[in-house]
Amino acid sequence: MIITLNITQMAILYLFLAIGIFLFCRKRGEPPVRFVLFAAAAGYLLLLLQCTLLPVRTGSLYPYISFTAEEIRNIQPIPFTTISLFAGTIYWRVQIFGNILLLAPVPVFLGLIRPDMNGKKLFFTGLLSSVSIEALQLLENMAARYPNRVVDIDDVFLNTAGVLLGVIGLLFFRKIRGAGTPAEKTGTEPEPRVEKQHGGGYNRNISESR
């Protein structure tokens, strides 16, 4: 048996997610830009699911093939083995750059949805996401009794490099967005400063430091 989602099923699932997100944002009074951000994040998560956990093949698909428990787990624990194996081959772009870019959007989406999260929290959340994916792949192999995915330590290294790039990009975006004076960002004039004079009167002194 093969468990997977085709393009039509993915589109229908995303449509239901988008409707749910729209109703959620409408109920909370979120601005349209937040809806677009949540919808984009949901689409990315669906693609991530498709790339990392689907399709799932079960052992019953090949009853004439017998796998040992070690083969089913399909763990590659030696650092840089896979990177060295694919270096110089026609698959290195997919294997290396694909794994780097795979989780780069995680800190970007999280940082835009949660502006209170700093770079350190975003980085460790992305790292935890990579480790969680490998753990889910191991559970998938064991539950299906079939080596669907290689549980590879190199994937964690490459994913983490992508997370770091995403964090750097987000922090750079925040720095550019936060540039300028508060008056320039809000479009308001500075509040007048009221100074008390001797004798009980007040003097309005509007001063700007530019």
C-alpha cells in the first residue's frame, strides 16, 4: 500500500485550511496581511509534509522482500557521510541545497507571525523542527515496516544551515524595517514639550531632535 496526496488532494486540503484561516482571522479582527501570512505558512507546511514524509510505502507492498530491523530503521548516524557521497555528482544540488533551503522559511514565517521571538529562539525552534522531522521519519519507517526515508544526521546539519540563513535574513529585514525615527515610522509629529516657568506660568516649547 502507498499512502500519498496527489495535486488535487493537496489543493482541496489547502482550500479547507485557507477557509479555516480566513474565518479565524476574521473572528480575531486580523488585518488582511496577517491572513496572507498565515495562508502562505500553511501552504509551506503542506509542501514540507509532502517533501519529508510522503509518500509512505508499507512492507505489505513488497511481501517477497524481507527487511531486517536495522534496514527498516535506515539510520545514517555518521556525520558528513551523505554530503561526501553526493558531492561532485549530478544529485548534489538537490541533496545539499535542497536540504539547506528546506527549513529556511521556518524562522522567517515564525518571526513575522511572532515579532517578539528573537534570533536565538527562532534558531533553536528551527533546529528542533529538523530533529523532529528525522524522528518522524524514523517512526514512519518502523510503523510501515519499510525503509521509506533515510534518517540522516547530515540532513540535520544542512537543515540547520538553512535555518541560520533564514534567521539572518529575518534579522536583516527587521533592522531595515526598524530604521528611522519613531515619527518617520508612524507618520506623526513629535509631542510638544511643556516647560514650567518661574511664577507659575507655562511655556510651550516644541523641539525636535533630527
